[in-house]
Amino acid sequence: MIEEDKIFNFIESTKQRATSFSEIENILKKAKESSANFKASSEYVQGLSIEDAATLLNIDSNNKDFMEMLFKTAFEIKNMIYGNRIVLFAPLYVSNYCRCSCKYCGYRVENKELKRKILTDEEVENEVIALQKQGHKRLLMLMGDHPKYTIDDFIKAVLIAKDVKSSPFGDIRRINVEIPELEIEDFKKLKQTNVIGTYALFQETYHRKTYKEMHPYGPKSNYDHRLYTMDRALQAGVDDVGIGVLYGLYDYKFETLAMLTHAKHLDKTYKIGPHTISVPRLQKAQNSLINEDHPYKVSDSDFKKLVAIIRLSVPYTGMILSTREAPQIRRELYKLGISQISAGSKTEPGGYSEQLDNASQFDISDNRPTKDVIYELLEMGYLPSWCTACYRLNRTGKAFMEIAKKGEIHNCCQPNALLSFYEYLIDYGNEKIKNLGFNIVEKEITLLKNEKKKNFLKNSLERINNGKRDLFV
């Protein structure tokens, strides 16, 4: 799937092209037309070619004119497909036991100083309640790779989390998972729960030599087995999958093109591209073997560039940004393609309901409470969303792709985003957020052109005022 020589050739052969204003202008025009005029077809894959993406990656990040053109186009495409919505979620780690040797990770088996922990059933409930009190409706549940905590144990924790209720209206409506690579039979177990949303897994690095160096031993050391995990998931019927790369392990141009190649493989083979793409950057971790002066560290300017290029290349895909990143860079990336963010995150099991030391996977840079992140989004003109309707209405896999690629997901998500946000305002919003939030809801309703949808929203908001919850279309 990943032909390294071919990718390196694209990087080298497009360097001169990346200095031409007319070439860059034409690529960006092509990206906009591809997103705006896409029609479902087995012969056509939306987004830029690998060669065009390579050209944009070769843009000098100090060339302000080119970068402004790129950023403007990325913003227009993101707005065209996703509008002003930003989906919020929180990670929930249930175990940090691991037998893998990933040099960059605090969970690696050689880290003897890490406090290992597996959440009990009661502790899972306490963590979920703590997250519900923040207003969260969407979780990303994670675990390490160790026989002390099996996939069956994890599924039990997922089912517990799903059923937790708290006052006033705390409930979890979507649980995505980011867990070690599975075989087809275990993927079928996940599917049979009828609870799991997206299955996410990062290749970490697509460069084989670097992959081997970063993962000396353990189950994760098998490059090909990890690479084809999403194929096994889709073959097992888990039809919403998320991919990603850990930027900073190897050259960001190669990693981006390889990840786009992976996305195109899934789209071509299964007619289901990645539901999400994550773009974490390398962060400090307890006893990590990766030094601060690692040669492939990605600068902020290059990071913004690659996020914009991914948005142009796979416009239908949700792009995820975690609290690994500091508030300032998160603010800048919202308008370049990011559509989902974590907030109020902890990366250690039990971290939401108790204070734990020496138990986290990596350091986080945005430590703000969830309410502060929400208020900032409102000030910036974004609509915070906890929408979970697609999963419950079977808009997943091919059905989701058909809607998203045509740019019609906005018609489904905007009303649902407003309803979930209105719930948050009433149930968990402080006065500061309410004062701004209710005005934004009114403004968004007036912008709706469909009178039927507008009347439905007004009626639904009144039902929420009267105690009804979880309304969606």
C-alpha cells in the first residue's frame, strides 16, 4: 500500500512546481471545484491527487502569499462542508498496562516509574460522571496493549460507560474507541455491541525504517499488521474508522502523503474513506527516549500548512485536534480544517475523578477546563456541538460518505448541533456561556433557509425547555 520510493519521488519532483504562483493557484482552484461539484461515482475520488498534495507540502512556509492562499482555500472548503461547527469530546483511559516498547510513549513497558492502573467498574462510572458534569456526551475510550486487560474487559467497560446516567441530564451518546490493532473476530465483537462509533488507530509513522526503530518489540512492532488494521475492521463490519500519524517521528511531508495514500486505499477498496483523521504532534512523556532536539520536530508553520493540505485532500473527513496542542495553535487551526477537538482532557486512568501522578501517557498543553474552551469557541463564532445523530440513524460507512462527499452533511449536522448545544446551555452552561450562547442559537436559527427545518428546531427547543432531551434529525 505504501510505496516509499513513489512518495519520495513525488516530494522531489514537485519542488520546482511549488515555487510557481500559477501552479499553486490552479491546484487550489481544483481543490475547491472538487469539493463543490463532487458527484458520487465509483470512478471518482474526491480531493487532491498525491502529486498535488506533494506540491503544496513543498510550499515554503515563509512564503506569506502562498500560505495565505492555501489557508483561505482550506477555510472555504471546511466551511462549505462542516460550517462553523466544532464537535467536542473527551478521552477516557481505562487501563495503562502495556507490553509494547514505543520509545515516545509514557505507557511503554520499560517505564518502571509509571503507576499502572486498571479502572474498576465503579471507577469507570465515576470517570464518566465526572465527564458528564463537564457536559460531555461523546467519549473516546482507550486502553493499552496487555494480557492483563483484554478486549472483553474493554467491551465490558464500554457497556458500563454507555449506561451511566447523572443529574441533571448526564448521558453518553457516542463512544469512539482507540485501542490496539485487532483481528477480524474481535472487531466483530465490537460491532455486535451496537455501541461503538468510530474505531481509531494511528500508524504513528508510515516510514518502515523509523517504525522499526520506534517500536523495537512487542505486538505493535509488526508494521504490516498495524497498517492493514482498518482493512480488517471494515471487513468485519466496523464501517467508521479513523486514521492518524504522530507528527515528529519522521519527515512531515512523507508522513502526510503516506497517510493520504492510506485514506485513498480505503476509499478505493471499500468505498469508505476515513471518518476521521487525527494529527497529534510528538509531546513529552515520562521516560521517553525521544529527545527535545529530535530532527523531525514539526514547526507551528509547517503544522498549519499540513493541516490545511489534509483538509483540501480529504474534504469529507472529520479532522481531530487534541489537547496535546497549546490554546493558541488550536485557535489558529480551527479555521484551517479542524472539525473535532478534545477538551478538559486527562491521559491517565482515573484522572477525572481523582488526582493521579506518574500515570499519564504524555503531557498535554491545553489544560483549560472544558467550559473555558466552549466559551472561547463561542467568542470566535463557532458552534460547539455534541451531535451523535448519524450513528443512531445509521448514517455510517458508505451512507455517511455519500452525504459528506456531496457536502450535504451540513444539512444534517447543523440542526443537531444546535439542539445538543442548547441542551448544554440549559443543563451545564454557566451564566457567562448562557449570555453568549442563547444569542448564538437565535442567530443560527434565523440563518436557516428551510422553513420546515426552522419550525422543527423552534418546536424542539421548546420541548427541551420542558424537559425533553436527545432530540435529533
